[in-house]
Amino acid sequence: MKSINPATNEIIQEYREHTPSEVVAIIGKTHEAWGRWKQSAFTSRRECMLKAAAVLRSRREELARLMTLEMGKIIGESLAEIEKCASGCDFYAEHAERFLRDEVISTDASRSFVAFQPLGVVLAVMPWNFPLWQVFRFAAPALMAGNAGLLKHASNVPGCALAVEEVLREAGFPEDLFRTLLIPSGFVETVIDHPFVVATTLTGSEFAGSQVASAAGRQIKKSLLELGGADSFIVLEDADLDLTVTNAVNARLVNQGQSCIAAKRFIVAKPVLGEFTTRIQAEFLKLQPGDPLDPATRIGPLARPDLVDDIDRQVHQSITMGAILIAGGKRIDRPGCYYEPTILTGVSKGMPAYEEETFGPLLAIIPVSSEEEAVMVANDSSFGLGGSVWTQDPVRGERIARAVETGAMFVNGITKSDPRLPFGGIKKSGYGRELGSYGIREFVNIKTVWIR
């Protein structure tokens, strides 16, 4: 496996993949570690998890730099991601015991209750775009619930994958309780088939999700999928445009647009279409690409050359079908995987910018004539992950939020993940929930106990 800096196309480091026999040995050791860990007290788990948060904060600069070098995230966002991981660890250290406390239910028994017990070794197949946060939002609840973890990370961030394992070991978790597997995607099914692996969770593409879910289904094993999104950003005619435009730029360009919950389809009411378009265009034209390690840089590279190819195809196919280019629209002539922040207007059904997940700095504007049409367009998608609506009427905002078919809707705020709130999607955006009290219960046995 090669770790390649997308800002320069230079190889950072090469890693030797685990052999099949090494993978089997690691799975066996992780299962043994789980046998002891599942019997540990919440106080012991809490101590390790709080230490993990402390380790993350103490190694903040080092880990942020590693993320930026491996996948191109601008350094300010990398630093923020480390703090988010630490906060997630703090959250589950504080609340896991309460979330998993026996739930007493009155029945015809002398006593009856629901117990929440760990399942075992869970395989996490994780993406490169948030290379630490995606892992910790699985690991923190899973380990606090008494499970063990195996990580198959994206092949372009092996350094980040090994760093997660190091952080947890340094925090005092048992040595083999959470292990990274340096394996190709084609070997994932073999890991799922192993009898010690009881469940799997994947964050990634629709194709990868279908492959992992199929493999888990054949073995009758639990799976959780968090897949792509084509999130709507609905701008109503009564929106505060100062607030809306500022947030629109951030919502589209977070992580260079490489986020499943980045806003992608900007559904704008016609009375404010002209002003919104002019203002967002002016903001995009100010942005200059730069070195992602420079704190002043706002636009860094995409993570891989093929992602530049994909976004360029989506832009130019949409233009061919009638979309109008008003900013960007081409690769940036410099070393690395850079693409200009791009705006298309007049986007309509059938175009890639309307139908597909656009994983890069492409903002697609779709004009609508009414609130009803805005909801219809928002729901006219095979995805259903997140979205937002912008209006000065909170009652109206809530009405639209309830009507849009997604796993989350934000009113006058950017869609984001939060350890306190459940996170996940519907339709082809996946199933199951991470985070909150719901997330920690995904990988436990919800057991009924009835006593006379």
C-alpha cells in the first residue's frame, strides 16, 4: 500500500499488506481480547476512553499533519477533526453506561427487563475523507459497549489507520482489542466470513456498501451502512441571505466538497435566485488553491486523481445537457489533484449534477417556484442522508424539515454529525444509525429477560 500526498503526487510511505495467515491470527487475538473485555466494568472502559481523548489532544498537531499529508484536508479542518474525535470519546465515556443500563418493563413477570450486551468482534470498513473521525465514531461506542474492533481503512490512508490503533493502545485498551488490517478491498469478504467476526459497519460508496451488505447477509450477520448523499440546501424567498450565503460556501466546500453530508443540490426559490447566485459566485471567485499545510489555505487538493476525473466528467456532462457554468469548471494547472471551485446554474433532472453524488467542489443550483416544488425536488433523489432549509420562519422550516425524506434535516444550519444525535440515512444512503444512544445500541444484543 502506498500513501501518496495528493497536493504533490509524491509517495509519503509504503506499507506491507498483511498476509492471509496474519489476518487470521489477528482476528483470533482480537476475539481472545474481546472475551476478557466484555466482562470489564464500565469504570474501566471509561478510564481508557477518557485517556484516548487525552492522547488525541496531546498528539493533535502530529495527527492533523498526517491526515493532511495523506488525503489533502486543509490543516485547519484536520485540527478540528482531532478535537471532534476527542469530544466523541468524552461523550461515550460519560454516557455509555446510562445508554446501556437495563431497561425495566412491567409485564406479567415478577421482574422483566431488557439487557444490552456486547456482540463480539465488529469489522469496520472506513473511508478516507474523515480518516480519524469516521473510525472513532464507530470505535468509541463499540468499545464502550464491550465489543472489539477490526479496521479495514481506505488504502490511501494507511498511516491514519495505524495511528488509530496506536492511540487506543496508548490509552490503555487491551493490545489486541482494536486492530488495523492492511488488506485490499477484495479480501474484506473473507474477513466477514470468519466465524469470530459477528457484524460489520461500512461508510463509503453505494457499490462498496452493496458488496459488504451482501457478504454479511450471506453469513446472517448484522451490517450497518452509511453511504453517499446528494443533500439538498433549500433557500426560500424569506431566507436571511447574509447568513445563507456564508453557510452555503462552507456547506459545499467542507473537505473540498468530499463529504457525504456536504450540501450538493442548492434548491433556490426564484424570487432570490438572482441575488443568491450573484453572491455565491462572488465568494467562489475569491477562493485560491494552496498548500493544505498552510493555515491560510481555503482550497486544497482532492484526495486522488480519479476523483478529479469524476468531478470533471460530472461538470462537463451537465454542461452538455444544458447547465450553465458561472465559476470554475476545470482542473488547476499545478502539481497535485486540484480542481477549481465550480458553480453550475440551471441544473435540472437527468443531469449528473442533479442525479449523482458529486464528491468535489461543485455547487449545483436548481431553481424552484414554490415551497412544494422545493420539497419535491429535494425528495427526487435516490439518496436520503441529510439536508438543510433556510428561512426566517422557524415554523415553516420545521414543516419542510419533516417533509424532506432524509435521515437528518437542519433548519438554518449546516448538516453535520454530532455525538449527541443519531446519524445515518435512508434510501441508497444506507441503513442503521451511528452516534447518540441509538448508535451504541446498533452492535449489542438487545436481550429480553423475564423472571417469575
